[in-house]
Amino acid sequence: MKSSVQAKRDTLNGLLFASPWILGFLTFVLYPLVASLYYSFCSYDAISPPHFIGLENYRIMLTQDPLFWRSLWNTLYMAIFGLPVSLAAALGIALLLNQRIRGISIYRTIYFLPSITPVVASSVLWMWLLNPQVGLINTSLHRLGISSPPAWLSDPNWAKPALILMGLWAVGGGMVIYLASLQDVPASLLEAASLDGAGRWAKFRHVTVPSISPVILFNLIMGLIGTFQYFTQAYVMTNGGPQDATMFYALHLFNRAFQDFEMGYASAMAWVLFVITLICAIVVFRTSARWVYYAGESS
């Protein structure tokens, strides 16, 4: 009897200690999640009471909103082309910074600093760098003999590549994670590969990459989620232009919610984005068994 009373008391104490997190989760996560699912089936402008309309928001989205498909393609473009480039750049920089040379910690700090710069501040900076008339990039290209450099953010064909180029400036977060994993690659495997006559490329391909493959998977999943939520840079630098070339999915969702006050439609867009992201993550996880190696696994 005494143990039962003590167990109840311990449970109550545990719930009391966890109550701030529980209340926060219920208020700021679970309730908005359920509410947005309900609003996605409603006509709702955040002022009038929601009016249930069934699947009408989804029908309009798929059949009558050309910006939905354009914004989805723009986002997929960043995922297909921008994300692999960013992952490769982060890994390449990590390999360079994984050297035992004097002052390497200073170089690591320098490469990491841009990733902690506020996104709005870096966006304003890159607006100047990418300016087609007075920007530092085009000025440098002119001095290199390129008479007609790209117009970057003013050109629909170059706007998304310009944003990808900007993204390479802030790969420090992924670089640090790669760097930590590179320092955990077993030296015995590298030495054994050297004794077998393997060169640098062979050791990188057959030893380093398999050893850090779980970290590659982590960065890929996190990068995929972040890419599907790409918003701030486009909002600050182009506001979706030129000619909707940078109208990304999250930006279109924001405009429908806070400019057009179509909260129900925006909620439906948010759930479609969730489903797309979930499907992509599941596909990556299902295929990861073919290329991700975990230490201790039996061959």
C-alpha cells in the first residue's frame, strides 16, 4: 500500500515538473496542428468564423491556382539542384579544414561565421553583391573579361542560380557536422587502405564516405526540410520575382495567408507541403539502406 502511494506521488511530481513542456506542446504545437487541419477544409479569413467547404481548397489549389504549380516547381528546383550543391560544398570545405596545419582553427571559424549571420542581413548584403550594375560579383567578372555577365536577380533564368550561389556562402552549419564526422573516421581503416595501395580518391570513396554516410543522411534530411521551407531570402531579395521565378512554395503560402487573408487555403497548402516533405523523407530513408553504413553492422 505504501509503495502504491509513493508511486502515485512520484507520477504526480513527474507530471508537475513536465507540465510547462506539456502545456507548451498542447498550446503551441498540437492545437495549431489540429486547427490548421480543420481550417484546410474551411473558408476562413481570420476575421469571420470559419465556414466548412470540404475539399474545395484542395480542388482550387490543384486545378485553378497556376502559382501553386509554379511555386512547387521553384521549390523542387532548389531541392534538386541547390541542395546537392550545398551538401557537396559543405563536405568539400570540411575536407579542406580537416587538415593538421598551423592556424586551422582560425580558418574553421572564418568559414563558420557566415552561417550564424542573420538571414535578413546576409540577404541585404547579397542584394548588393549581385547587383548587375555596381555589384562586386559582376564588377569582378567585367575585370576578368566577361563583357555581359548575368543580371542575376533581375533575370528569370538566373534568379534561382543566384540564390543557390548565395546559399554556398552559409554552408558552415553542415560543414561543422561533416568536420566532426571526418575526425571520427577510423585511422586504422585509412592506414589499411594505404597499405593496400589505395590513393586519395580511393580512400575517400571506399573508406571516408561510408564512414560518414550517416551524417550525409542527416544533412540530406535536414537540408530537404529546410529547402521545402525556403522563404526569407526570396521574401527579402525578390519578393517572388522576376516573373515569379523565385515564387517559392512557402512564399506563396505566406502571401495567401497574410496578404490575401485566405487562411483556410493557406492551411491546405501547408498540409500539402507536409505530405510532400513526408513522402520525400520516407523515400530517402527507404533508399538509405543501400548506401548508409553504420559502424558495428554485420556485412
